Amino acid sequence: MSQNIFITGIAGFIGFHLAKALVKQGHRVLGCDNFNEYYPTELKSSRAKILKTLGVTVINHDIRNISGLKKTFQKRSIDTMYHLAAQPGVRYSLKYPKAYMINNIDGFFEVLEFARQMQSFKLIYASSSSVYGQNKKIPFSESDPVDHPVSLYAATKKTNELLAYSYHHLYNISAIGLRFFTVYGPFGRPDMAYYSFTKAILEGKEIEVFNNGKMSRDFTYIDDIVDGLVACLDLDVGYEIINLGNNKPEKLSHLIELLEKHLGKKASLVMKPMQKGDVYETYADISKAKKLLNFEPKISLDQGLKRFTTWYLENYS
Ligand SMILES: NC(=O)c1ccc[n+]([C@@H]2O[C@H](COP(=O)([O-])OP(=O)(O)OC[C@H]3O[C@@H](n4cnc5c(N)ncnc54)[C@H](O)[C@@H]3O)[C@@H](O)[C@H]2O)c1
């Protein structure tokens, strides 16, 4: 059934792809973004421009004042809110911790308060694989302990899950938290390794490779993540936390080899030690997502990077 859907962080990487997919399925979509300068705003504006051509309303608005959109929510009778707006990035949190408190804690609190006041929409929000920290047991399962976040970013995402539970328990808010595992693809985030490595390889610049490229990530293609997000529309639960990952970790050194293959150019590597706040491996147990959302990742890292590099070359060459 067609729904009225609101997306926070709609001009962001995941928000943009989600909005496109929802419109395609016949839903009415609007959303907000504050177009902050964490990475070039031109990319966010170009995503918003494309969304507008598809009939999506994009409002320049900060989630810390989400209650200011009360009339919009009432007029459009919003059924579902996807809350994706946040300050992402693990390394940036070493330099700018306040950005995480403001956007991920204060912002999330305002979203929950708004949900409590409205009592009208289901909340689906972005958590992160980073909550698993340096857990040794793999793959990471939702039932594993996540009490040792090794970055401030991870601590804010875990806090979101706890706050959502309290609001669910106290005020009956429906809240589904999705732990995304390293999402990549066209229109992606320039701060992420696959994107910045592509830029550096093409420009003939050096790439800093941490921990000798021995770190592994469960790289998950954006379309697979979007499938999981969309499937949540039909999931009728009060509170749930679900991993969305590829269930196939790959070494950073392999990511670089694949980029070299698709770009037809060798990378110049500078080996660096492990960075504070980073984790050695991420690996999602997706059995819960399979069961609840029929989630089945389809795109391999090779195929996904082919699509990404094709997009990159078309847009930046
Ligand atoms: N991309 C990944 O690999 C990944 C992995 C795990 C979790 N996540 C989470 O998924 C969500 C979306 O990530 P993304 O990769 O699309 O990031 P993104 O930075 O591209 O998108 C987030 C958007 O939110 C907006 N925003 C930030 N603070 C805001 C505020 N206070 N008010 C309004 N808008 C604000 C930003 O301008 C940005 O456009 C985030 O919550 C992120 O933490 C992403």
C-alpha cells in the first residue's frame, strides 16, 4: 500500500537512494537535510536536485528543530519516518567530537520527542556496525554484547539504540534500528575509503593504507541496503535491531586491487599503522534480516565497484 514517508538526511548518500526507490514504488516522499559541510555540499545539492525532478520535496531543515515540521507532518499525515541524518565517520570524531553530540545525541533525542508527541508514525533509524567495536566473535550478531564502543561515533549509535528502547517502552513508539555495514556505491560519501582511494588513484596521488591493508570490511552495496530499508515498511514490530550487511568481509587490500582493475591504473600505497578508533574486522550475521525482511544481498564487491567507478568516471572525468 502506498505510504507518506519522511526521510531525514535525504540529501545524504543513503537517504537519496532510499527516496528514489520509494518513489519508484509509488510512495509519496519528502524529507529534510541541513546540507552541512562535512563533505562538499555540491554533491548533496545535486542529489536533492535529482530528487526534486522525481517529485520529492526536500526541505532545508535541521533535525534538532524537527518539531518545527509538525504542521507538515499533520498535513501530509506521515506514516513512516526514516531517520538517517547524523554525523557519520569514525576518524572525524577524534577531531570534532562535538559534532557527534549535537547531531547524533541531541538530534536523535529531538526525533524521539517528536515521535512521542505525534504518536502517528513508525520510526526506522540508522545505527551502525561500529557498535560491535573490536568484538572477537564473528560474524557479529544482534545478540552479541556491544558495551565497548571504540569510537565516539559508535558510542552515539549505541546510545540511539538505548534511547529508542526507552521511548518504545515508555511511550509505545515503534522503532526499528538498522546496523549498516560499510555501505558503498554511486553518489557515495567522499570521506569513505573506496571513494577517496578512487580519487587518489585517478589523480596519481598516494593512498594511506592503515594496518597494511589487513583490515576487513563487510562492504555492502547501496541497492542491497535500500532493499532492506524498504522491506522494513512491512515489518510490524514494536522494537527491533537488525544487521544489514553483505555477510562477506573483504580485505582492504582486495578493495584496492579491484579499484585498480576497474580504473585501469595502479595505486601508489603508503602503509600506516592502525588508527585509533578503527576496528580490524566487520562481518554481519544477517540471519535475522533474512528472517524478518527476506534480506538477501545480491551485489558482489567486484560488481558494486564496477558500478561505482563507472559512475565516478562519468561524473568527474
Ligand atoms: N554509509 C555507511 O557506510 C554507513 C554505515 C553505518 C551507518 N551509517 C548511518 O547511515 C546514515 C546515513 O549515512 P550516509 O552514509 O548517507 O551519510 P551522509 O552524510 O551522506 O548523509 C547524512 C545526511 O544527514 C544530513 N545531516 C546531518 N546532520 C543533520 C542535522 N542535524 N539536521 C539535518 N540533516 C543533517 C547531512 O547533511 C547528510 O546529507 C547515518 O546515520 C550514518 O551514521 C552509514
